[in-house]
Amino acid sequence: MGKLLWIILIFLVIGGFIIKSSLDTDFSQPDDRKSFAQEFFSWLGQVFTSTKKTVGYAIDQDWLPETNQTNKTFQVFEK
């Protein structure tokens, strides 16, 4: 569980750095901090929405192997 937490944290830091670089953010300015926060949380919302859609799609898939049940014969043993 610890490794997953680190991976998520590194992912968020890299995403934040990319947003900071693309906005040319100066964190000493309140307006820049506000625009960074808006962009970061907007991006975070997109990440969660995409993750939700991907997991939902994966859950809806039939993961069991297909078997041909019509060719099998079953015998019932009675006592």
C-alpha cells in the first residue's frame, strides 16, 4: 500500500509541475496561486472522471472464459 501512495503522490507532483510550467506561475502573486489551484483541481477532477469511466468499463466486461455448456453431459446420482 505504501508504494501505491508514493506513485500517486509522484503523479500529482508531476502533474502540478506541468501545470505550473504551462501557466508560468509565480506563487508570490495571489492571482497566480488562485489560477494554479483552479487548473490543478480541474485537472484532478478530469483524472478522477477518467478513472471512474475506465474502472466502470472494466467492471462491465465479462472476464470469465467462454465454455460450451451444451456439449457437456451431467449425471445425477441419487442415493
